[in-house]
Amino acid sequence: MRAPSSLLLIAVALVACGPSKEQAAAEPAPSQAAASTASASASPSTTSSAAAAVTPPAAPPVLVPVEKHDSKEGYRGVWTIDGALVVTSGPKVGKVTDEKVEWFGSLHSPGPGWESIEVISLSGRYPGSIDATYALRNGRAMMSGWEAVSGKVEGEKYREDFGIMFFAGMARVGDATFIAGSGYHGTVFQLRGKTIDRAPTSPADGGCTKDEIEKNSPVRTDAAIDPWAYGSTQAGTIISIGNLCRERGVHAEVWPANGDKPKIVSLEKLVHKEYLIEILTGPGDTAWVVDGELPRLIEYKGGEFRTLPALPRKMVDAAVSNDGTLYVTDGTKIYRLKGDAWDHVGSLAWSTDFYSFAAYDGALWTVSGGGLYRLEPGKGIGYTDDCKTPFVRLYDVSDKSELGYTFPTTTKALSTFADVEKISLVEYNESNRRLGITVPSKEIGEAVIAHVKANMKGEDPDLVCYVPKRPSVIKIAKAK
């Protein structure tokens, strides 16, 4: 069964490490963010022009992963490119169809001694022009590189040894493909197509001093902005984001699709840290900048940058469907950008850490634990009146908590619950380590939820219908 076209995003959950050993820190709901715009010829402004809005539809569906196309080797990633949904397994690259995976290409190892190869990103057009960036590993040594998976490319494959090379991304202008990164051999390279000028502004032309460029990195650069993120719009505008002169804050260099001279724009008020961002290609002359530290995205459209409305919680991932629609997730809920508001279009019963995801042709695909999955509407765990197994979900357990941890803050709070002898505190596993409470009835469940909220600041437990698998019971001593 194919998922509805409105459900094209995978939720990627982060098990955050909070201030205590017991749980992930609660994310405070951000104040309403506003759209702000700035011309590419001037520094962007964060002045509010539209309040954040989330418009939930009636009863958003619950999505569950359904495994497809079993592979003995295991899958490592899934990507949407022009004309196909593609997956990787080791060095192999294949097209996903309804019946199977059709393997059509493979990356080449530089020689013996390299233990593994992993595709970092895929870009291009199926079947004739697909490019990959990859990492090879041998113990602590690493080699990064680019290789053409399909289609003829002039010249040699570009590689840089031992992890010095950092690939910021790939961009396309018609049939021309560019790659950018930081390394000994320069910043931007054209891989395919008729040669066009998209050279970065030099440090000298960007006003950088020799001391700024040389003292901050042993790796030379030929660009005023050493790119940490690099991408393009479908129309052909290229965007490079990084630190201006390596110490002057986050800026973007923009090469307009019409071939006009590039412009450098400050993003200091919009981007948290340049090395946490990614550029997603949108429709027309649109691109989105994802900042992993913030509950909002930045949109580039027609020469301007602006902040999109903030989500209720910090987002953990974003993706663009092959029809150009932007979807984001806060780890449990899925939103679709519609105008200047977010539509809540789906939820996951459990926040889950998926390794890779893509949306293509009305379906959502993900790779997790070596398996390839499609998200489809399924049964949730929401409490209903006919539920025989009520359960209170508390919170995700920090990955720093050792096995057998007794959660003293939580047990102390529960020790004063009037019916403590009727409940059990349990640690269980649903994709991640989690903590919850088994209860005999809806009434006891609602009472313990109220007790937790009153005695544990910032907690927001909920009542579900669920039986934990292989739970570990944590003893609660009733307060005297």
C-alpha cells in the first residue's frame, strides 16, 4: 500500500542528553517566530512579518515502517534524485522499484587495505548523470572522494586523503554540476557540463587579510567563504554558506541563476552555527537552509533570505519531496510547509532514529539498521475506552545512563503517589531506551500523570494503550 502523498517525511528522533542522567532535557516551546526577509545585496533582517502558525488537520494518521526488498548486505542510505529513488549498499547503487532494487552502478576502491566504503551523498539525474561523494576507512585513516556513478565525466576522479577534505555539497546549473568543500586543492570544482564561471570570491576580493586566512587553518582556501554547506535551486542559483574570512561570522555567497556576479550576504542573525547546516533544493528559484540547532528553517527565494515560521519544538530533520514540497519533523510529529504555515500531517507512535530517508513519487522511504522501509499508515497506540492495557509514557532515557540505573529523581517523585503500590516503573525499548509506568486502569493512569506533572517540572507524560516488551522493573519505595 502506497502512503498518501501528504505523508512524505520521515521523523528522525534524537535521544538528547539532558542535564540529568535520567532523561533528555525538555525543549521549551519557542516563542512564535516570524518570517523575515533580506535582499541578497544586504544583510538579512530578523524583523517579524508573519507569526508562526501550525494548523493541524483532523486526526493526523500514525505512520509505521514496513520493510521492503530485503538485502543480505544491508542498506546504507536512500536518496531522491531526478527520475528515481536510489539506495546504496556498500559500494553499490541501485534504483528502487515496486518489485525490487535494480543495481546499476558501483564505486571503485582505490586499492587493498581499505576496510569499508560509505556513500555520503548522491546527486544528479537518472540514469545518465549521477554523482556520489563517499568516505573510505582503514582503521583511523579516512579518504574522502567524489566519483561518477553513471555518465561520462572528463578528467580523473577527485579525492583527498585522510579526512582533510570536507565535502560541503553539490550544485547543478542545467547540465553543469559543481562540488565544493575544504581541502588542499581548492574549494569549488566543476564535474560535468559545458564550462561556466561559478568561481568563488577570492579572499582578497572578499576583504580578508592574509593573517585571517592562514592562522585559522592549515588547509589553504581560494574562497573568502570556506564552504560548510553548498547547494542550488532548481533554477540554477548556487548558494555557498560558511565563515567569512574564517572568523567574521556566518555568510552566504550567492551566484544568481542568470549568471550575474555573486554577492556575499551576512546570515549571522539567522544561522546558529555554519557547520550544522544543510542546503535543500526547492522548486523554481527556492532553496531551504536547515540549521540543526534551531526550531526553524531559512528560505532563499528569488534573491532574498527569510526565516520560516518556527515549529512548536526544535526540529530534528527536514526533507523535500520530488514534487518540491518541504516537510519537517520534531521527532514525533510531521509538518508540511503550506504558504507561511505548517500543517501537521502525521505522527509516529514512537520517535525513532532513522539513518537515512527520502520521499519519492507519493511514498516515504527510510533506511534503519540496514533495512529499507516505507512508512505507511498503521495502528497507533493512543488510548481508547476499550483498551485493556493502559500505560503511561514518561520520557526517553539518556544514552549516558548506565544499564541498571535506578532513576532516583523519578522514583522519589513517584514515592509520594497515593496508589504507588498499584503501579510499576519500567524501563523498556522501542527503538530507544524509554521509561514508563504500567497502570491497572485509566483512572490510575490519569492520576499518576497529574502527580508527575505536579512533582516533576517540565514533564509531559501521556496515557497510551501498550504493553512493553521485556521491561525492566525499577523498584519504588513508598514514602513514609
